[in-house]
Amino acid sequence: MDRIGYRRAVVAAHGFAAAGLLLLPVLPELLPSPFAGLLLAVTVYAIGGGLIEVLISPIMEACPSPDKPAAMSLLHSFYCWGHVAVVLLSSLFFACFGMEHWKWLAACWALLPLMNGLFFTQVPIATLLPQKETGMSFRQLLSSRMFWIMVLLMICAGASEQAVSQWASALAEQGLGVSKAIGDLTGPMLFAVCMGLSRMLYSHFAARLTPDRAMLAGGLLCCASYLLIALSPDPAIALMGCGICGFSVGVFWPGTFSIASGAIRGGGTGMFALLALAGDLGCAGGPTLVGRIAALCHNRIQSGILAALCFPLLLLFGIMLLRSGRKNHI
């Protein structure tokens, strides 16, 4: 990315995202195996989504903003509002036109990355490092103890978030006895709204509250929300715990990026890429652990959530390591 430039990379990323969504209704009809067609289309837009995730944070970090943690938190709040928009608008589309017309919905959503790609051909884009300067190499990053603390925080941030978010709909369906559509609206959307509010709130108070302090408070609240979801006998209270969890994890992802930018000078795009990869590993691992444990406990999702409590606890441990590392100047 540093070689070809942010602009070319981010425009290409949105091109992949749009192409994958447009291929989603086409490839299953063209290939002998519809499932293989779906997988190929998903792979194409996942490439776009992954590149967008890697690039947008360093582009924001490079902007001449006086309060970068606040800007980063505000940026990541729009992930939540996008999540809410997808759930609401897609549910509305299916209610009006039926599930059988899902192909048109995929084509409609492709318009969003297409427009963003066009915008990125015109907007001014700064870079993290001055011209002719290079960031730390992968070897230098991997030899930094502080970097590995950041990796731990990112893995736990992704896992703490998605372990509940990915299962919130099933919790609502199982506990409240509602349909899939209502489960989606009451579970994941509640989580996303609370997470977005948390990030917007932190962007307002970032000047008074450092990212590590905010993450420490969020980690404690996250542990409490996991216990509320896992141990409450009332499904409505457990669902309320999902909202509290969404609020508590809001600062984890952008907060870790902000801490890493300040603690690892010259990390560059490579650092953001590796940290995003660590976060994605957590996003995959957290829900998987919940599902596996739930399957062993007669499909009781609360048991899986209780097992996933290890992730916010590890995040708190990582923050303690971070503070210790700062004192020892590592």
C-alpha cells in the first residue's frame, strides 16, 4: 500500500467490494455449483472489505486532526451505523418485495462502495509518514514487545465484540421466542446502536479520557455484561446485557489503534494491517468458541457466552501489560 499509494489502493478496495456484491446474484447461476459461485463472490467482496478496513484507519490517522483518538472513535462509530442501516433497510426490502428478490438487494448495496470509490478519486489524502520515509519493517514490528501487546488487545477486542454480536439474534429468538426477522432487529441492531453511541460519546470526551483508561472501564463493564447475559434467568434482561456489551466494547477497536499509533512510532500501514488481521482473528475466534461450547451444552448459547468471558478478561490483562510496559519504556 505504501508503494502504490493510498488513493489507488482504497479505490481498488471499493471496486472489489462492489464487484463482489454484483457477482453475488450472477455467479451461482453461471457456475455448475451455486454454492461455489456464492463462495467466489463472497471472496471478492471480502478482499474489498479487508482492504477498506486496513486503509481507512491510517487515512484517518494521517488527517491533520488536533484530537486523533476522538476522530478515530467517530470514524469507527460509522461501522455501527452502517450495520444498523443494513439490518433495517434489508429487512424493509424483504418485507416489501419478498426474500425471493434478494438478488436485487445485493445489486442495490453495491451502489454504496461504487459511490465511495468515486469519492476517493477526488478527496485529498494525507499519508502517515513523510515522503521518502519508510515505516518499520515487519521484522521490526514483530520484534517489538509493545506491538505484541497491541495484537493481544486487538484479538480480544474483536472476540469480545463479535462473540455477543454474532449470537445476539439467536439469543433473542431462543429466549424471547420471536421470529428471525424480529430477532435480527432486537439483537444485533440493539448491539450495534449501543456500540455506535459509545464510540460517539467517547469521541466527545476523548480529550479528558485517555484510550487505555476508557478501555479499562469498558473491559470491566464488558465482563459484567457477559455475566448478565450468561447467568440471568430472564431472557429480556439477558438481551439488555447484549446492549450493555455493545456499549462496553465500543472503544476497544478504535482505542487500540489510537494507542498503537502513539506507542509505536513509524509503524505505518503495515502495523495497521497486522492489527486489523489480529482483530479479524478475534472476530472469527470469539463467535466460534461460543458456538462450540453451546453445542456441547445442549445448544445453550449462554454457556458459550460464559466461556467467552475469557476474552474481556484477557483484554484487561493486556491493558495492565500496556501500563507496565509504558513504565518500563518498552
